Amino acid sequence: MAALAVPVEIDRSSPVPLYHQLAEQLGQAIADGRLKPGDPFENEMAVAERLQLSRPTVRRAIQELVDQGLLVRRRGLGTTVANRKVHRKFQLSSLYDELARDGRKPTTIVLELSQQTNDRAASGLDLPADTPLLHVTRLRLADGIPLAFMQNWLPPAHHGLTREELERDGLYATLRARGARPVVAQQLIGARMPTTTERNHLDMPRSQPVLTMLRTAFDASGHAIEFGDHCYRASDYTIDLMVDER
């Protein structure tokens, strides 16, 4: 497939740097769908000649898009448009709901549904270590592409959850339908290299890290209702935070 030559207007009288003008307009072409995930990107020399810009200017614009996660450089394949990222707002919601709101098609595959004990999860749920918990392992896909490998542990009250419910709806929607409503959560965000199991399910190369999230969610009475240990493809997933001065 030939790379699309995106129309760009460069204003040389503007105080806005030329590389930034170029990056902004190319980024908009990705955002509005003119350039789609996987599309080849016009090479540096071709852009420079077409727009009468220096190669360092074009190189800097392309690097800005790479840094934003909009373009991917692969040896032997050139530069392509990256997979569409999931930008998850820092609020209590499920990934399933976020994907649906973003116009994506979420799919869930339940890999395991069993009762087991787990010291760390029991501690997070404020239960004795020998409490049998419902352990749910799921693979979440967005538009058919693996995005998240998710493990959750739930108190005995939720042992009746079924594979069909969890694959049809998000976990939080299923809990709400059963009368358990998560209203607040404690979350810990991090990053690490994936395990072999995670890497295989997420279809990731050995060298790429995953973004991780540990979460304990509570209902309005302050009772813990789920403990989650999730990891996401860092190349396709971000978390948006709003911070203020204290």
C-alpha cells in the first residue's frame, strides 16, 4: 500500500515552529481517520521535498508523533500509523465501558473462572487469608486486538458469576446487575516486563513492557467488592490524569 500524502499548509510567517505545524496537521489526519492504524507513513525525504521543508524539520515532526504514540518505527517496515490508543480517564469505570464509550468494540474471553485462596487478594479485600475467592482471568480485546490481561478476585458473595455474564458485559456492569455497586477504588499504576503467559495472550514481543494496575474497589458502605491485577499493552493504552495544586 502506498503512503497517503496528507495535505499540509505551512505558514512560514507564523511564530509557531515549522516542525510543530507539520506535526499538528499530520496528527489531526490520524485523529480524524484519514490515516488509519497500520497505514504506511510517507517517508521523511518525500515529505521534505513535497512541502519544501528541511529534512531535520520533518524528522523532528515525525519524532514528535512517534513520542506521542501516533506513529511506530519498525526496522525493515518503515514508519506506520500506530494502533489506536485507549485513553482511559482517571475515574472509577471499567475498561469495557471506556472502550464502548470511545466507539470501540470490546470483546472478552474468560480464560479461568475458579474458586481459590490468595493471600494478597484476601488482604486487599480485608478477608481471612484462607477465604475461598472467585478468581476470574480474562483477556480483553479492542476491535479484535488483544489489549489487556486481567485477573480479579471477588468475595464469596459473588461465587455465582458465570462465564456468560462476564463475556457479555464488563465486570462492573455484572456486579451492578447483581446489586454490588463499586463507588470508590484505590489504584496503583506501574510498569514491568510481562510474564510469558501475559506476553503470549497479548501477542507482544519479548522486549516490550506492560502497564500495570492494582485496584481494590469499595461499595458505598466501605466494603471491598473486588481486587484486580491488570496489565495492558503499553503501546496501545494510556491513563489520563488531572492534577491540581494543593
